[in-house]
Amino acid sequence: MTKSKSKITERELGGLIATWFNEEIKRNKFPFELATNEVKAELVGKNLFGDIVIWEDFNSRKAYSYIELKPPFGAHENLESFKKKAQQFKIKYAFTWDFQNFNAYEIKNSSLKPLDSESQPLLNNICLLYTSPSPRDRTRSRMPSSA
């Protein structure tokens, strides 16, 4: 089977989704002001990045929530890393989304509590392939082994 080249990277997709969030924020009265992508969560000895952070107040760095993106049918989110990023952003609710399942979590008392999961395959006919390492993880390919 011939390997396909990626049409879009995770970072680019995160930017497009953040742009969509910002258009919706402008049109509506939400309790937040801005969505950005690839925001650094500085942890002791390691920098992690939240794919999309929704800010209650960007200038004071007060985050409202964040969403971690994963390719459809790819590896599941590392929930320990996910929780650490959520704690660093000091948020109460965070989400993972692989374009098939949208999962909501509450961060409470240093633990991650699953709240709900919405299984709605949004990209049935689209497969996002990552042919090169993520800029934040240069050690491995993001290409699914079955591709």
C-alpha cells in the first residue's frame, strides 16, 4: 500500500479549529474571549503543549478550558500528561477529541474524572495521516502503523 502524504498537520488543524472558535466567540456572548493553539504548559523539566486553549482572559493567562486533539483511529491520549497540562492551565474542565469521540473530564483534587463521552464520527470519510514527527515530539512518527 502506498503511503499518503499528509494534507494538514495537527498544528495546522488546531489553528483552523481555534479560528473557528474565535469566529463563534465574536458572534456570541460566551464567558471566554479567545482560543489559541499550541500553548506551552511548562512543567518541571518538560514542556507540554495544549492543542487548543480557550481563554477567559488571555492577557492575564486565565484559561477557561482546553482541548487535546488526536488523529482518528490513532493512539489514545496519555491521560496523565493530559491531566498535568490541565492542572498547569488551572482549569476545571478539559476535553479530548479524536474526531470520532469527544470526551469531557473534570479536574478535581489532583485527579481526572471522566464526565461524558459523545461518539459522533465527524470525519467518516477523512483520514488524517501524520507523516512526520510533531514539532513538539521529534522522536517518533505520527503515521499510523496500519497506513
